[in-house]
Amino acid sequence: MVTQQGRQPVEVAKELGICIDTLRSWLKASGVQMGQVSRYNQEQQKIRELEGEIRALRKQLGEKEEIIEILKKSVGILSKP
């Protein structure tokens, strides 16, 4: 939950009804340190932000391409004698 979903260890410990120290020991036993979890969470947040930005830019690109097509058609219509 902590590493795969990018959730805060304190939040996960509360949800599971365990002490944060227990969760820390589990993470340590699995080879994950709390600093790594924090860095991982920050990286996941940045990835989500960038994915959102990509979606917005793709939407803008689609809108611009539609406008370009409309302008091309209107130029063709207005160019005819």
C-alpha cells in the first residue's frame, strides 16, 4: 500500500490499525527505508501531475488541429471565384 499506491505510512498504519513502528519494521524487513518511501511518493505525485499536464496538452492540440482544419476549409471556400 505504501510503495505500490504511494500512500503515506502514517495513513496506512492507521487504516490497518497498527503502530507506525510496526509498519516501519515491515518496510525495513522488505528492504524499503522510510526515506525511499517519501522519495517514491514524491516521484509518484510528480508523475501524476505530468500525466495530467499531458492530457491537457493533448486536448489543446486536438482543439488547435480542429481550428486549423476549419481555417483551411474556409480559405478554400473564400478562394473560389
